[in-house]
Amino acid sequence: MDATNFENTIEEFKRDFVSRLWLTYRREFPILNGSTFTTDCGWGCMLRSGQMMLAQALVCHFLGRDWRWRPEQSTDESSHRMIIKWFGDQPTPESPFSIHRLVSLGTLSGKRAGDWYGPSSVAHLLCQAMERASEDPNNKLNQLAVYVAQDCAVYMQDVENVCCTPDGRRKALILLVPLRLGADKLNPIYAPCLTSLLTLDSCIGVIGGRPRHSLYFVGYQDDKLIHLDPHYCQETVDVEGSEKFPLTSFHCTSPRKMLLSKMDPSCCVGFYFPDKESLTDFMETIQQFVIPNQKIDYPMFLFCEGSGKDLQQGIDVVESLLPSASQFVNHESMEDDLYECEEFELLQ
């Protein structure tokens, strides 16, 4: 690569990076329901990372993957602001992906404001939030569906069910795949797979990070992951009070890097598919990206025919025919193990 091409590549990376929506800790927002919190500083980093990944999918859908934010221009500003408003820190229907909405949805599964959330938990909250938002036929968000993979498996019948509408329309798909790429630390055999996924146009990033520190990964360089860091507490911006609210705090100009080897094995990778054809193409080419070079190891995730519900029903039938093993199970220990395994839980 000659010097000119190198400079052009660096400049294009900078434009792409600064165009990502940067959603960080905020302070002095309306009190979160059922709490006294007016900030998510210290505990909301995984929620913010999830917001950023979803925001990138919305940018791809409404503005296009090649859209770039240029502060000196006002092109596409209305759509840009519309997306930011959806994540505004306020408990209103106009902000269906606000931290207020996500925390409220979390209460249905026993979470409260101030609790820690794992990548898988956040993926399901984003899915629920999108389902709620798309119930309004006049909301532009009814053009999209979110599907969360089950145990690293994407069930195609379930995908069809969430993407196809009763009137025959097909929604764009945001696919979220929670992963655990190792036991206590990242298994290095998955490192090339992860970085390869980040090169795909369909990939909207990875949420994860390191213990005690959730991040949103958008690319890589050599053995380091490039990320947006939500751990920067900013004043809340009133996105409803003015059509011309300031945008600068929603974009980051300073890329950061972290050694891939330091990454926590629990993460969630996201993809955006505008139509069925793009998903089909992805399925035909993805195998080379998700299977490690060592043939004895499992792929990161896979696509399956049928529905996950059918599989679970089959498991339930088999279990009903087997002798009860409850007398051999320490249920308290099992609950502790499940709690300990929740990604990024219990981190102070």
C-alpha cells in the first residue's frame, strides 16, 4: 500500500469511527422507576454498550452503512437526530430504547436499577424493547425485528416468524448472538474468528469487554480490539426540548484499543440484514468465519432448521420419561452456579 492509499484508509477509518453513536454514562436524568437513581454511572455500562450496538443497526437501516457524520453539514440530520432520540435518557414513548425503558423491562426478570447486566441479558432486553416499539403501526421501528440466538444456535423457523408480518411484509433483521468463548478467559482459538466477523459489512459490532468493564467493539488492529467506551459520565441531553439539541456528546473522536487476549469470554455479537437475500448470503459464507482452524473444536454459533421451541419440547418429553434426579441435585448450589455464570454479574 502506498503512502497516499494508507492516508486515505486512515482517514476513512476515522470518519467511520466518529460516525458511530457513542452512548455513555449520563447524570441528572429523570429518576429511574422504583429507585432513587438519576445516573447510571458505575453500573450501566453493559446497557450502554448494548444501546450502541443497536444504534449502529438503526443507522445502517435508516441512513445506510456508508453514512458518515459531518458536523459541518446538515445532510440526513433529521434521521440522525431521530435515532438519537430513541435512546434519549427519559421515560417517554418517544425513547423506546432509553435506559429507563431497558431498566423497566429488566424488572420483569428480577433486575433493578443499579444491578449488573450481562451481554445475554442485554440482548434479550433489546429484543423486548424492539417488540414493544414495533407494536405501533405508525412507528418506523415496525420495519425491524430483533432475534436472539438460543445457546449459540439460530433457528431459522423462529427467524421467519419474527421477520414475517401478517400482511406479508418482511422486516429487516437484527441478529444478536450471545457467546461464551472460553471458561475463565478467552480461548485463543476463537480470536481469529472474532476479528474476522468484525470485518463483515453485516456485523454491527460486539458487546463484552473485560471483567468490571463493558465495552463496544467495532474493529481491530493487529492483536487489539478497537472500541467505544461508555465509561465517561456526561450531562444528560434533553433530546425532546429542542429540535437542535447538541450532537457532539453522542460521537467520539478518540478510538481506544484493548488487547484481544484480555477480553472476557462472555460477549454478544450483532448483525444487521436488510432483507432475506442478505441473510441467505451470510449463511452460505459464514462457516469459514465461525469455525476455528482446529477441527476438533466447536463453531462459535450455527444455523439450524426448525424452531427452538420444538427442540425444547423434545427435551421436556425425554426428561419426563427419565427417573427423577432431583434427589441427587443440590438446587441451592445449582442456583449459585447459574448466578455466577451470568456474564458480568457480581462485578463491583
